[in-house]
Amino acid sequence: MLAALVSHDGLHDSLTGLLSLPAFLDSATRIISSTIRSAGSVNLFLASLLVSDNSNARRLAISERRELASMSESEIDELAARMVTCSGILRSEFREGDLVARYTFGDFLILTSGDYDVINKKIESFGIESDVAIVGARIDLSQKDNTTLGAQNVLLSTIAALEASQSQRI
């Protein structure tokens, strides 16, 4: 059963219906390459689910989210149910041109264009309502230092920075 929850079926994640991580990375790299050429900007967000117990809310550390063996079956079931619910909300909240993918068992990546502050407020309100911790970054691709790194390096380094920021909040 657990293997079915974390498997990918090509372009879409079989549990959430969102983009699979490889499809997200490929599409996001192409979008960032195009945005570098037009000297624009994109926004990248990392949304992490919370797991609550009766005593207090606790966030699973990023390393623990990748190690499902450290979680009980009921915790995994609860997290999977919340993931399906949150993925449905994310699909309905973002437009077709935005990229939304499951990143780890309890995380989502969102790549979108538009006004960072407006999108950030929208995502934060979603996070508060759904008990999701969200960090984001506006990637200004008109800056020479970003354009020399290459699209994939810009994407991966921004994801790493968001993970570090999320870890500090946990």
C-alpha cells in the first residue's frame, strides 16, 4: 500500500494528480530559461503540511518527511489524507499556466508568475486555513548573476534555499 502512495505514473503523481517531480523540474527549467531570455521574474513557493498530535502541532523536519519509516501508519494515513485535500485546493486555486507538484511526501512546489506579493498573500491565506507552512521566493531573472547560472541551477538553488528557510521555521 505505501508504495502506491509514493509512486509516480510519468507526468502526474498518482496520489494527488499534480505534476510529478521530474515533470515539474523539466517544465520549470523551460519556463525559467524563457524568463531569463525575457529578463522577467517568476515566483517559487514550498508548501509543507503539518502533522498535529493532541498535545501540540509539530512540523516534520524535511529529513523526516523523506524517511517515512520513522512515522507510524496512522501518521502516514493522516498525512496522505491531508495531502490529497491540499492538492485539490492547490489545483483549484492556481491557473493552468502555473506549475504545482508534490515535492516530497508532505511538500508541494508551486512555480508561478505575476505579482509576488499578491500571490504570496493568496498562498499564505490558503496556508493558514489548511495548516500549511509556506515559504517563497521571487526569482528576478533580469539580474546578471541569475542569468549566468543557467535555468536548472537557478531552480535547484532556489529550492535548496526554500528548504533551508523552511527548516529554520520548523
